Amino acid sequence: MQTQVAIIIGGTSGIGLETGKLLAAHGLRAIVTGRDAEKAARVSHQYPDIEAKAVDAASVTSLKNLYDSIGRFDHLVLCVSGAKGAGEFPSLSETDVREGMEQKFFAQFRAAQLALPFLSKQGSVTFVSAISARAANPGTAGLAAINGAIEAMVKPLARELRPLRVNAVSPGVVETPWWDRLPAEVRGPILERSAAATLVNRNGTATELAEAVSFVVCNGFVNGTVLELDGGLRLS
């Protein structure tokens, strides 16, 4: 793996950053991206084994510039996400669902499509969805639609793009900086309820998810697979 290059879109924090660190430890050249240039600079300074670049996954121009600057590479990991689409269905905002779809589904779709001319056919694309696509939790219909759309692409793309491998990792609730956008008095009870709903009585960690993503990236026999990693939350 030492000559291989991996790009992690949405990788300057949380699951993406831990994945970059782990892939670098496996000997890959790991490049993580995020919209915030200051955060990318801090990541580069703090973790000299990985490269961090400011890239807006919502921008075709920004993505093209990234791929042009790197050239050929081997693995693409899509961790970019959003914050909209949740809510009880009777009052669920169509606008929020559309924005959530743009922030996550279309951002990952766009980044994968634009990467194809640069990706090695012996490489891989790994989407990061969410277990809402595979569970039946009230208040998550919009999230299920967004993440389900991502997961629905995996099998047809694996056949269409072969031998390039296409997979997804579907996490449950993972305690990452993504939750910091909520006030502590709101965030705490949500995380406590989700932990209690799992079969392991806790939420996941970014490191655990990174280990799963790294496995999917590095194991050349994994293809057309959605790997569930939710502590059994989908069974509750």
C-alpha cells in the first residue's frame, strides 16, 4: 500500500480525520479535505503524516482543482455530511430535506463522479452513509431517504465501474465534533438515549469507524458491500 494515494473528502475532523491518520499509518499517502482553510492548516500542522487541503465539496470547480492538483490516485473516501433532514414527518420541512440531500447525497455523488478520470481501476470508492437508511426510528424519514439514496448506488456502481471497488460504511451514532453544533443541554440527552438504544450500551467512536473504513479500503476482496457499524442500534 506504500505507493497508493487516498483522498478523504470531509476529512479534517471526526471519522474522516481518523481514517486519514489510520491510512497514513498503513503506509498510504493520505490527503484529507474540508471547507475550512484554517482547520485544514491546523490539521496539517498537528498531523505531519497526512496532508490537509481546503476544498468545498459543494463546488465542482473546487473538486476539479483538487483532483487536477493530485493527478492519479487510488482510493476515495466520502465522509462529507450535512445537518438537515431530521424531524417528525408531519412537520418535516421539504426545504430541509432538499438541503440535506444537497449537503450529503449530492456532495458525495458529485465528488465520486468527478474523481473517476483520476481513480485507479484497482482502487476503491467508499461512501459513508448512516444507519438511518437501515433502521426504523421515528423522526428519521428524511435522513433515511438521504442515506438510503447513497447506499442504493453501491451495488449498481460496483458492477458498472468494476474492477474499481465501490462500498459504503453505514455508522450509527458516533460521538464526533459533528455534535458540537448542538447546545450541551440538547446534545447530552440525545447521546444518552442513543447509547441506551444500542445493544452495546454506548455510542461509537470515530476510531472504530475509521478502522471499518480502512478495512474496506485496504481489503481488495470487499466490493458492492454496505458495512453496518451501529452497535446494533438498527435492531432496537
